[in-house]
Amino acid sequence: MTGEFELIEPEEAEGFGDEWEEIDVSDTDADRIARKRDREFSEFRKRIKDADQFKVEQSVFDDATFAAIYKLVQDGHIDAFGGPISTGKEANVYEALGHDETDVAVKIYRINASNFRQMRSYLEGDPRFQGIGNDKGKIVLAWVRKEFANLERARKAGVRVPEPIAVERNVLVMELVGLVEERARRLSEVNVENPETAYEVVREYMRRLYSAGLIHGDLSEYNLIIHEGELVVIDLGQAVTIHHPNADEFLRRDCTNVASFFTRQGLEVDDDDLYEYVTDVEPDK
Ligand SMILES: Nc1ncnc2c1ncn2[C@@H]1O[C@H](COP(=O)(O)OP(=O)(O)O)[C@@H](O)[C@H]1O
Ligand SMILES: [Mg+2]
């Protein structure tokens, strides 16, 4: 089922630029909508709360989350919700119909479930979030915008990731990898027919990420999905820049996870070699 893995061509990459972009974490439209609670929003919230796919979760989504979804619908990024793809520790991922009949994935962070102390620790040293402070709301916002920005930066560096489409407060809309009828599988769920090429692709993507100044920080067979022979790196919320005090430790851990997965697939690979390969480029400071 895995086919030949193909790297995306580096020429397709636009380059990530020399500058780290600033990321705005100011008050969002969603917060304003939630405060105003006009009739239209209240009706929308009721409709969404009654929808089958939100029945279980409705109690954990606050008004500002519904307002964020409302804003994304108004802006045309979401047309209709499908079912949940995943309900994780901190976020749920849903299939949805997006702009122009495209399928999208909507990742909704549950603010109350978020471990914001840990989130705060991942923002340390990141030039994009200097002086963010300790406000819980701001930190969760920063987290979701960071995931969006990381996806964008990774994409520009030639790493195959879901294309980021929109972000509003704690809700991220991105390309759905795979189809609604045929969900993309995690590398952990498939029988990898040609582990050599899969390993080469993952290794190259790790190196491209590193050269763009990013370290995934939670890379393993659970955050690599495949669809029609394409390997896609996902879940870049916790990815840190190389300025992070633990950047090297995170990279070593990623290398260990990846090397041990491919060792179990019968390859003779080791984490130190992988680390050497990945860091054998000048990262973008
Ligand atoms: N863009 C996407 N396209 C298809 N499936 C996705 C996408 N993003 C996430 N998923 C699915 O949802 C699961 C959880 O998403 P992930 O970003 O890894 O969140 P978590 O932080 O909960 O691990 C993934 O393992 C994958 O199966
Ligand atoms: Mg994940």
C-alpha cells in the first residue's frame, strides 16, 4: 500500500527567506465575536452544538472556540463539518468541506486541556515570540499561530506538510491529506514496503527543516502520514527554532525515534548517523 516514496522537488520550494517573521498574538476577531454574542452568532453556536459530530465535545469547546469556527465559516474557509479524524490529548482534528469543494482538516485546540506551562517552555528563545509574557490565553494563541507559521516555513523549505489555509484563535484549517473516504494512514499503521526510500525521504525532510532553522520536536511514525505514496510530515505545533535551549536535545530525540522505527523495519540505521546527516547543513539563524 505504500508504493514508491517520492521526495518533493526542492525546486518547487520557494525558499523561506532570511528573516524570521513576527507573529502577532493580539486579540482576535473570534474574541470580539464571542463578546458581542449577537443573534447570528448565537444561532450558529446552537446549530454547531447540536451537530452530531460535536455532541461529545460540545462541553469542552468554549464560546470563543465557537466564535473562531464562526469566523472561519464567514470567511469562507469552512463550509461544512465532517466527522472527527482524531481526538487527541490537546486537540481534535475534523474533516470539513472547505473553500471551492476542497476537503480540509480542522484542528481545534482545547484551551482548557492545554498544558500552557509546557507550551510556554517550547516558546523559549523563539525570535518570533520575544516578550510574549505569561498570559495563558496569549500563549495558546501563540501555539496555534506557531503551528501555522511552522507549516508555512516547512513548506517553503521543501518539506511536504499539509498546506496551511487559515488560523483563527485556537482553530487551524489546513489541507486534508488523503480523502474523506480514504483517510491518510500514519506510518505506524501501514506495512512499509520499501523502508529504504521512506527513510531517505524522512531524513531529507528533517535536514530541510533543520536548514530552515526548525526542529520538529515530536517526530516519529505517529506524526508522519502517507497517502498515495507521499510521505507527509504533520503536527508541527511544538516544533522549535534552533535558538531554543533544548533544540539539540529535541533533535537528538527525533533522530532516535526515527532511527528506531526504521531499525524495526529491518534497516541498518543509527541515530548518530542520522543526526550527522541532518545537521550537515548550515541552519538559518
Ligand atoms: N492535515 C491532515 N490531513 C489528514 N489527517 C490529519 C491531518 N492533520 C492531522 N491528521 C490526523 O489527525 C491525527 C492527529 O493530528 P496531530 O496534528 O498529530 O495532533 P495531535 O497533537 O493530537 O497528535 C494525525 O495522527 C492524523 O491521523
Ligand atoms: Mg500527532
